[in-house]
Amino acid sequence: MKPRTSKINRTTKETEVIVSVNLDGHGKTSVNTGISFLDHLITAFGKHAMMDLQVKSKSKDNIEHHLIEDTAITIGSAIDKALGNRSGIIRFSYASVPMDESLAEASIDLVKRPYSKISLSFTRTKIEGMSKEDIEHFVQSLLQNLNSCIHLTVKYGENDHHKIEAAIKSLAVALRIASSKDTRQKGIPSTKGAM
């Protein structure tokens, strides 16, 4: 299997985002979006997916929503590109991750058909300074651009910080397993012969 790496520079009138990813890394991350809690979530995602992930985001219009959205789009696109034709991978995975009183589950099929079902069950309007809708939109944009079928659910919890962190970590662990090399899988893991 060839190296599964990619680098994407997404530049618009609103933002500039540079993401590089190595799916077969060791969880080394370098993240600077200018939004502390977003940096924390992306760092946890890279660490627990065991991918090397570098993210640098800069706002040109000082609108946080645009920065959050474009960062998610670029990360998802970079992972999709690094996966290539997805030959020789496990393809499917599931992870259940607790964080204190919260529990989140992620189910992934790395087929090239974007679909996501997300239920984060937030109760507050802001979490660590980020709006609830921006966090939800970050997750939605990330999953959509991963070009895969993903179900992500917070099963229960009391603390919204714990809920989103458990969700990001369950997504990361499921992605790590699904994208792993399958030593018994020859070629595309589909009866169609294509993803």
C-alpha cells in the first residue's frame, strides 16, 4: 500500500486553511485555528485516530462560522484524498467511547457515498465559547467531506463538553479501525469492485 498522505490548501475570500494528514502516522498533531476549543477537539481527533494531522486556519473576514466550516471541510477533504481508492482497508468499524458521565458511539462505512446521521444532544447554547450550532456544523461539515457513511450519536450525558469530546473520540477510534490495512483484504473491499 502506498503512503496515505495528503495536503490541501483551501483559500477563499473568507479564510485560508492548510491541512496535511498522514493516515499511517502516530497521532502527532499541530493545530492552530485561533479558536481554543476547536483546536482541542481537532487535536483529540488526530490523536485518537492515530493520524498525523497538521491544521493551520486563518480568518480573512473575522467571521468565526466561516473559519469553523472551512476548517472542517478541509480536514474531511484531506482525509478523503489520503484514503485514495480505499483498496485494502477494513472499511467498516464501530466505537463506543465514554467520557465521565457521557457516552458516544460512532459507526463508519468508508464507502464513497456521503451520508451522516448526527445526534449530539447538547443542552447549552455555548460550549467553551463556541456556539452549539457552530460545533454541530463543524461535525456535519467534517463528516460530509469525509465522503463516507457515518452515524454519530451521544447516547447520554450531562456535561456538553464531555458529550462532544466523547463524540469526537468515538469518531476518531472508529475511523482509525475502518481505515486500517486489512492483511486479508485484496483490492477494493466491496462486492461491486468499486467504492
